Amino acid sequence: MTRPVGRLRRAAVYAGGFMGPFAGGMAAAILTELGGSFGISAAAAAACIPAYLVPFASIMLVSGSIAESVGRARVLRIAYASYVAAALMCALAPTWGVFIAGCVLAGSSNAFTTPILLATLGRSAAKARLGRALGLYSAAQSLGQLSAPGFGGLVAVLDWRFAYGAVALVALVLFIIGVPADAGSGRLRLRSLVDGITLPVLRIGGAQFAIGFGALGMAFLIALQAGTEFGSGPAERGLIVMCGGLAAFVTSPLAGRAVDRWGTKRVMLAGLAMTAAAIALPPLTHAPWAIALVWSLAFASAQLVTVSSNGAVLALPNGGAGVSVTQAFRFFGSAVAPAVVLPIYIAQPGWGFWVPAIALIAAMSLLAISSGRRPRQG
């Protein structure tokens, strides 16, 4: 049964979707400044990125189940309060160790906010318009990912600590607004931690992992290809990668409309096929504008999979718990992509793109032949 959500709280849901990737992406633009503040190299400062992402992806395997058991509204407020503390730790950190601890706490906190906000949309949006709501949420996430490096770099001209102070303030506002109360039991059962791990969820999680591995985690390789093949400098490489985020922002609402019209499984299969085709093309391009174009197509197509996957899992029994599992799969895919793909690219550049394309086709094939006896989704 869906519940209406006031305009302010609905806006807060999308703002929360924006804040997660925004807060996680700021550090990438200020590694030099972080290193200067703590007396370490920029390369060493890059450790703050996995310090955020690893607990973020790992805890999401169970965070949705915890929220469904204890109560989404209660857990979300705790997560936002924790996020405020984490951002302030980073902003005021006197040592590198304290800053890293803040990053770990921020990633752990966001592991709860993302699936709870998605579950809130799933419960509050009308079934016929769920795809549109999820598309707007994905657009908010894309905007956060797109704008984070620019905001971080701009604020770092004054002091990078101000950026984390701003995140703490936004998290405090979202803590005050919260989400509508729900009927959680108020107590956590250990058995409930695996409520979201079911075979249908794992099937959808496979598609999310493939998108993380074959598209979302490939930005570094797109930049490397542009620099190696076309001699693109840092500014041009940054613009090329940014084209993907811009395409995702524009496409996400359209992906939501496609889900409402054609259903989750059809859109997911089409998105996987289109992403595979686009990610296979960079080795065949002959100009920076061409690699920017195919990267934009890949990222835009990936949004079809992201939005439809979220819609599909939210339509399952206990989908609020399952959505955190599939989100974790997506971020795990993004995390392992550099380690797997880079050695292949060094040995044979073309296959650095074709192996992820094959992984996407494999995920599409497995999804296509999976049991058709599940309840119709979308």
C-alpha cells in the first residue's frame, strides 16, 4: 500500500539521493590539498576514496534488512546524525587518521541512507509512476556525482574544510525533515539480516554488478584512453568523463518513463545490450569528441539498467531489504573494475573495453533465460 509523502519530505528524499554521491565524490578533486594539509602525497591521500566506498558497499548488503526490521524512519535519522558527525570529523580533522575515520563513518552512514530513500519511494509512489520517481532519484544521484568534483575544487580555493562543513549542514537539515514514520518492529533479529538475499534479488544484483563493472567503474579507463590515444590533457580528459555524468542526468527521467511504459525486465535487457555496444566502441574511435560521445551513450544506457533494476527489486516481496543488496552489487562492480580491467588494458588496450562488454552481454543473457514464473514487474 502506498502512502502519500509531503512535498518537503519528497524533496528531502531526492536531496538525500544527491548528497550520497556528492559527498563521496568531493575528495577526488581535492587530493592535492588534502595531502598538503596532512603532510602526505596526493597518491597517499587517495586512500580516502576506498575508505568511503568499501564500508559503503559492504554494509549495504544488510542495511536495507536492518531498516525494514527496525523501522526506516528511525534508522534514517540515526544515519543522518552519524553523517553529520562524520562530515564534521572530516572538516575539523587535526590528523590524517581522524580524517580517514571520518570517511569510513561517512561511507557507513550513507550505506543506510541510499536504500532507505529508495524504499521510501517504492512505498510512496503510485505504481504507475514508480519508474518516473526512480528516474528522478537516479537523476539526483547523477547530478551529485557530476557536480561533486567541481564544487570540491572550487571550495578548495578557500579551504577544502568548508566543503565538508557544507555537507554536515545539509545532512543536519535532512535529519530534521526525515521521512514518514513506518511500522518497524523496533528490534533487530539476526535472522532478518539475510531477508533481502533471495534468488530473484541475486539475479537483479547480477545486472547491477555488470553495470558497475562494465560502465560506472570505467571512467578511469576512458580518461586513460583519451590521454594515450589522443594526447588529451587533464582538462579535456575531465570534460570527456563529465559528459557521461551529464548524459546520465538528462537520461534518468526518460529511463523512468520507459520503465512505466514497457516494464522493468524489457528496459533492463535493452539497457544492458546498449551499454555493452557503447562500451565496446572507445578503441575504435579516432577523435576526443567521438570517445566523449560513446562514453555518453554508455552512461546513458546504464541508467536504463539502474532505474529498471531498482524498480524490479522494489516490486519483489521485501524489496526494501533487497534494494540495498542490489545497490551493494553495483558498487562492488565499480570497485573491482580497475583491478580487473587495467592489467588487461595494459596487455591489450582493445580488450580492456571488450571484456567489460562481454560481461554485460553475459549478464543480459542470464537475465533473459531466468525463470519467467516470477510476478510481473512493472
